[in-house]
Amino acid sequence: MRIKTKHFGEIDLDENKIVNFENGILGFEDYKKYTILYDNENGEGSSDVSWLQSLEEPALAIPVMSPFLVRENYNPEVEDELLKPLGDMQPEDIAVFVSITVPADITKLSANLKAPFIINAKTRKGAQIIAENQDYEIKYCFYNQLQSIKEAKEGR
């Protein structure tokens, strides 16, 4: 199937890549169908930043990333009831993403750890939930953390 996107133009999408968010996502409850797009040629998840792309609104594409890249021990507390619509979930079927904000001042780069996107890859159903953990912020700034990791890799 062909879909239109603001950032990637018109693309071919395998129907197996469609994720249904039954309740939409926060602020965009009317849009239910999404896919994850990657910024690399082969379309695989090797890039740190991906895009949660709406199939119903080409301009709606949210930059997302794995929360484990900024918080290794990320473990949102969620009522089981909120995850039931996603179907039976095995650990290997779960994908977790958080939205990121990239402002003009890159040092203010932040991730929303409070409202992750949980996707059951097997059923292709997703939900955005609110984590009950009090220590997860809506604007978790992680630029300095990335710089430290980069410097460690470069041996500084």
C-alpha cells in the first residue's frame, strides 16, 4: 500500500507494518493507524531515532526512540488493564518507544518518559499509556548524557 508522509514523501508500506492504536494517541485520538519509519536505507531499526507516522494524516509524524537508550533501567509501572487491549504479550513481542523533542537549542533535547508508546509486535496493536512512576518526567533532558556516552566511546 502507498502512503503519503510529510518527511519521507510517498512510500510503499507492507500492511504487516501497520500498528492500530485503538484509542489513538494523546492529543490525536482520532488517528488510529500508524507505522514506525526509520531514517536509514534498509528500513530496519538500527537508527536511534525513528518516526511514529500516522497513516491517516501525512503531517503527523512523531520522533521516537527506545527509552532504554537514555534510561537503561526504564520500567514504567502500568495498570494491567491498560495493556489488555494489546492482546497476549510475551517479552519478545513488546516494543517500547518514547517521544522526543528536538528544539532549536539542541542542548534542551528531551524525551517524554511519562507517556510511552507500547506496541505488541505480534498483534500489531499499540497504546500510549501514562506511567505511574513518579520519577519519570514529561521532559527528561538527556543531551549531557549523550555527550558523556559519545566522549566515553571516543576515549576522552
